[in-house]
Amino acid sequence: MTETTIATDLASIRAGRLSDAGDFWGARIGSNPGNAKLTYKAAGVAVGSVATRISAGKHQFTVDEPAGLAGDDAAASPVEYALGALISCQVVVYRLYAQQLGLAIDGLTIDAEGDLDVRGLFGIDATVRPGFTGIRLKVNISGPETQERYEELARLVETRCPVLDLFANVTPVSAVVSKV
């Protein structure tokens, strides 16, 4: 299956001409299990005081820090983007599995808060983790279903959300530093 065919089929899903994305991916993976493996790419270049211009596919965005963390406050910080990535992934997975379970959702909002102790970031205390020490999500769903049905959906989302998995589990990361 070519990338053009995939894009055309996914456009049909968005337009409502195919039953759902799950059926599409089920068929695609069924024809070749290797189709389940995707690789995402992004690249960044340093700009400003501590900002980064990120390119991901045809999209570009800037990441910066507030002035209190040596930035120019020209854009959201890396940890704010991380929370945004978690929220947006949750929205996708809630919608995907609501459709699969036949649940109606009239409205969906998600708020995230993450706690970070900068003593780890700045090397002040080696016992303090440099990343989030806790994240809280507040998911508000409106619609005709019962609380129990939406809780069933939430349990499914907790087991299937890729970005939640990144936060909840260790992901191997490797880096190569090259002088250019």
C-alpha cells in the first residue's frame, strides 16, 4: 500500500465514506503486519536565547522557555508542549474508542497539570527528578451516555493512548553527539 493510497483512504475516513479508522488499520495490518510499525521524525534548530524551531513533516513550531528559565517566552515551553501532546492524544483516543464502543460524545475537554521541581533541571539536588513528578488530568465529557459508560471508555483510553504510555512507562532513548 503506497503512502498516496493511505492518504486517500484516510481522507475518505475523515469524510465519513469509510466506516472508521480502526477498520482501515485492521485491514492494512492484516494484509501485512509490518504496516503496523510507523516511524515519526522531527528536527530542531536552536534559535533565540534557548528556543528551538521544530520541523515535523510539513509543520513547523517554536518551543521556548519563560524569562525565568532563561528564555524569551516566544512560545510554549517543552513541558507545556508535552502536556499538550498528552491532552491531544487523549482527545484522539477518546474519540476513536467512543466510536468503536458506539458511545455518543457531545463535548470533550481535558485539562492537564504537571508538577516539576527545577532543582533537578539545574543540578541543585541530584535526588530530585528533572522531569514531572506527577501529572493530573481532568477529563470532562458531555453526552447522553451514563457515567459508567464514560468510565469504561476512560479505562480503555488509559490502556491505549500512546503519549500516556510515554509518560507512564520507560521508553528507551539513545543519542549520538557529532561535532560538525
